[in-house]
Amino acid sequence: MRPDGREPDQLRPFSFERHFAKFAEGSCLLKIGDTHMLVTASVEERVPPFMKGKGSGWVTAEYSMLPRSGRQRNNRDPMKPNGRNMEIQRLIGRTLRTAIDLTALGERTITLDCDAIQADGGTRCAAITAGYVAMHDAIDGLMKNRLLKRNPMREPVAAISVGLHRGKEVLDLCYDEDSEAGTDMNVVMTASNKFVEIQGTAEVDPFDAPTLARLLKLAQKGIGELVVAQREVLGQE
């Protein structure tokens, strides 16, 4: 039995709320279990120096957890880089760049600010999944204002965690499971079941190829459900 009573292949209850932030070009609040992730998408008419003159846009991300989003308070210290945050925001940026044609975006930057309001496992996956919705709405605004010649959005991208908890393969780990997991894996996929990124670590015993295959199949199931929900909330049913 899982700590919250779910079946091994069952996602936590989840919901998307678009346009959560009034002033952002795009925003989405994703609640998945007790993890609440807010992502805002901001559009700037410029690109980083290394992209100037290339006729291409850029997507980047920033990630943080609010001081009391978790079980203990996190200190606010903008002058001290947080290695975990930097690793996660790079993951978010590079995976969501696969969801957009950067050339069609033109020399613009979309910045995704990902803030965990409440964290109970899977925050990076929630940021990617909500980030796609927020970015879609930002692009929709550009299209409505006729600032783009064609829609640069590609197929949806979503992410979920899988792992081995007490010897069982489980989907969408909550914090209690994640903290005890023998293997923990984050999987990012497209709507057409193509892998974008796989991050997996054996915390105790190494895992074999058949176990990896089963975990990836479990992730595919969960991501498929999230993609259906993304499309529904965006009116793409």
C-alpha cells in the first residue's frame, strides 16, 4: 500500500488553472497532490547576447521554492546560487525548448518563472508540465496580436516521476516515497511518446534493463494522462 493509498500506476489528483497571474503573458497553476506549482511565462523582444543576429528565439527558466513550501523553511538568499535550483531550471528550459520552433518565434525570449508554492515531491516535473501550458498561452497572445507569421508551438511536452519504493514500481512519487525510493527517475516526453529527457538514479541497488523498461512504460502512461489534460485545458480536445 502506498502512503496515500494510490494504486502503483495511479497519478495523484491534479488540476490545471490557466491565467492564474493577471499580468503575465501566460501562466498556469498546476496542483498535483500536495505539490502546487505556479509557472508564469514572460515575453521579451530580445534574446541573450549569444543568440543575437541568428534570427531565432530563446526559452529559458528560473525555478525556486517559496520559503515555507516544504516541511522546513528555506532561506531566501539571492546572492548565493543554489546548485539544485540551477540544475532544475536548466532542465526546464532545455526540455521546453523542444516544444517550440525557435526560428518561428523570432528574436524573442520567453522566460518561465517556476515557483513551488507547496512542495510534496515532483516539483520539477510539475514545472515542465505547467510550463508548457503557460508558454502556449504566451504564444497565443503573440498570435492574436499578429506578431508572429506562424504558430511556433509544437506538440505538448509533459513530465512525471517514477521509481522503486519498497521494491514496487510506482508512478508519480510523493515526498514520503521519494525520500525512501531505491530508484528515482524523472521522465519527460512528448505527446507522440518520444523521450525528451530521462533522469534516473539507483539510490541503493542498481536496476536492470527490464526494470528500466517497466518504469518507462509506467511514465508513458502517466504522461499520456497529463497530455490529455493539457489539451483539454487549452481547448484542444
